[in-house]
Amino acid sequence: MQPTSTKRASRSCPPGMSHRRGLTFLEAILAVVLLSMVAMTLSNAVSFMTNMQRRMDQKLGSAELCNRLILQYMDERDSLPNRSLPIEYDTALYRWTLEEATVKFVFDEQSLSEEDPSNVGSGVSLDRIKLITIKVWLAGDSGGSLAYSSAVPNTVITRLIDPLAFNNPDSLETLLAKPGGIEQLFEDLLNGLDTGQ
């Protein structure tokens, strides 16, 4: 009887494949940390882009409101909303102010003619031109501020306006049709054309 061989069978890899060992505990921890760092970076980037998009939407909302208020002032200034209350637009609240200032035009000696320099073109008087400034900004209830601040989404529009140069025929018709409209028009003409609020 021949003694049996007690050799252990060696494990051999199939041809073309290398020997691989498993991950150590430290390598697994490092992989989890790296994945969490990548996930955090992506999360921050998405959050930043979302906030930027929201701020741009709020800036656009303030610009649209400011333009509408200017047009409303030109057409029918008595219908402007209450300045002490915020205006809701889309999903945000906005506050606004309106400032009126008189404008003084200065002419050099060469531009002066025999005619009165306060009258230009078709009888438009430069004495009644006003500088209108409307500011619209994000209200504090929507993440903005109670008073105007350039740090929050805002829009400022400034225009030179002749209070009696109606923007369209409907504006004049609306003024004349409302109670006391004719009296208001004549009062504006007689009192130095002061149509301020």
C-alpha cells in the first residue's frame, strides 16, 4: 500500500486573470468619505443654482412691476396701489416708492432764440416736466427688506414725464369720465400744472 499524498491543492487563477484581494476596512472608509464629499459638492452646486434662479425670477418680477407702475402713473395715477401695502406678484411680495421732482433745464447762450426757451416744439412747456422715479424691491415677507435696499432684488426706473401729455386717448377719456375729472384737469392747468400726489 502506497502512502497517499497529503499535498494541498493550490488555487490557481484562470489564464488571463490576476489575483485580486478584497477591500480593507480603511479603504472602505476612504471610499465612503470620498463619495460623501462628491455628493455634498453636487448638493451645494444645485442649491446655489436654485437660489440664483429664484433671485433672477425675483429681479424680473420687480422689473415688470416697476414698468407697470410707471405706465399706470402715466395713464391714471389715481389708480396706483397703496404704497404702505406690499404688492403680490407671482409668488413673492414687493414694496415700492414713487418720487416726483421738478426739472430745471439750463440753456447755453447759443441755444437761446427769440422765442421763450421754456416752450419747445408743439407747445410743450418744459416748466411742467417732472422727473418720476419708481423703486420696487422684494418685501421683507418674501426674504427682502422693509425699506429699499440694493442688496435685495430691486428695480429703479426714472423717467421724464409731461403730466398733461397723455400716453393714449383712453387716459384722457378716463380722466374726463370720472367724477371731478374735468375740474382736476383745469385745476392742474391753473395751479402751475402740478399733478403730484
